[in-house]
Amino acid sequence: SVCHCGASPSVAHPSTPSKMVMPEAYSGQKSFFGDTTPLPEWSGYAIVLGFGAFFSLFTTALVYIDKVYNKTEHTSEFFNTAGRTVKTGLTASVIVSQWTWAATLLQSSNVAWKYGVSGPFWYASGATIQVLLFGILAIEVKRRARTAHTVCEMVLARWGKAAHLSFIFFCFLTNIIVTSMLLLGGAATVNALTGMDINLASFLIPWGVILYTAAGGLKATFLASYIHTAIIFIVLVICVYTVYVKESSTDQIYMGLQMVKDYSSAECERIFSAGGKSFYEAGKYSCGPVPDNKEGSYLTM
């Protein structure tokens, strides 16, 4: 559910919320895209299959070039550990790429929509602690278990078979849950943009990853993650520029946010209505003041 009342070009002054006119295209809509998708269905197949093929071919080619020109011996040990030669820059990009998944992008946007600027700040703060702790743990693992491949190996060596089996169970469970969430989030996004069938998208998306991982192992996944990160940053820069410079301005967005928090319940019900019937629910739609924020503002912590 998306309300574009705050970013409307018709904003005149934050002190006159009732004068604001919602663009006709969004009036009475529960979804930003409505019944039509911004891209044709064939483009969904092109995106899923095209990106899969590109990453498979490109990363496999990089691994092959490394093998030919750097004389890297591709053994099972190299497949699982990338030769233990991954440096700081590549590691940092991999962490950014693997943490920038569907849940992160969608949930950070969701809490920003619900709580204002404090939502993504506290969401990121909670995630940052885990990344920092993992970095410290990774350094200690390098020092104390230089030949280890997985965390389960270290658990077996330190705490025995019972703890080892417990960790294997929870690690498998985590992998299954996270993989399912990534596939569902990606498929739902492609479906929203193009109308492509969610089940088919969920089936096709992993094949590109499977192919380049089978060809190059951990090194290929690291190289692919580096490319992912580059694409993500380019898209974010374009989005920020479009919202704050091309289509709107910081002043307009500020006035829009101030205006939205001044709406009364009656005004919100009138805005979120279709056919004379309101579908507005307090807390579900960003309309009116934010509970517990100073002056109900979307810009306070």
C-alpha cells in the first residue's frame, strides 16, 4: 500500500493539509502498480534468465582466466575455500552483497514508511552489531583454525559429536529458511514489476547461481557478489537522484512529510477510499502523526 500524497507536486504549504490533491492515478488505489505492471511479462523472463546467464558466463570466465593466467590449481580445497586468498576489499563487498537481500531492502523501506527516519536507522543499527561481531569472530577463526572449512568442523573439534549434530541441524535449517526467503522475495518483486508467475520465477532464479557456483566454487560466488554490490549501489544512486533531484526536491519532500503528519483520521479515511468506502487502517497506512514521535513527525527519532 503506497500513498504518494507527500511527494505530490501540488503541495502548496504544510499548514494547509486539506488543500492537498492526490494525483488521480493513485486515488482509491491500494497498490502503487494497481492492476497493471510497469513492465511487460516477457521482460520478467528476460531479467531472470538474462541475469542468470550473464552471471554464470561472466564469473565462470573470470575463474577460467584466473586458472589460465595465474596458474591457480582448482582442487576441492580451492573450490570450498577460494584458496584462502580473499582480501579485504572483496570480503567487504561480499558482506554488503549478502546482507543486502530482499528482507533488508523491503523491511528497511517498510519501517521507514511506518516510523519515519528512525525506522531504517534502528533497523541498520541492529544489523551492524551482528556484522561487527562476525568480523571479530572471522579474525579469530583465521588465527586459531586456519584449515577449517565450516563452523561445524570447529564445533566438532571443540565440543564433540552431540554439539556437532545440533549445529548441523540448525545450520541446515537456517540455510533452508534464508534461501526460501530470498527466492520468495525475489520472485515477488519480479511478479510485482512484470506480472511473471511467482512459482516459475522461484524455480528459474536459482539456476544462474547454481551454474556459476558449480563451475567456480566459493571464488565465483565472491566475484558475483562484487558485481551484485556494484549494481545495487548504481541503482540506489539513480533512485536517490530521481527522487530528490529529478522528480522532486528536498524542500518538497520535507513539506510533504510535514503535511502528512498533520492529517486527521477523517482526512486519512477520505484519502484512502474507493467507491465511497474507506479502506484506511490506522498504523497500516502512513497518514497522520507517528505515535510516540516528537510532534508526530516522520523526521524525529
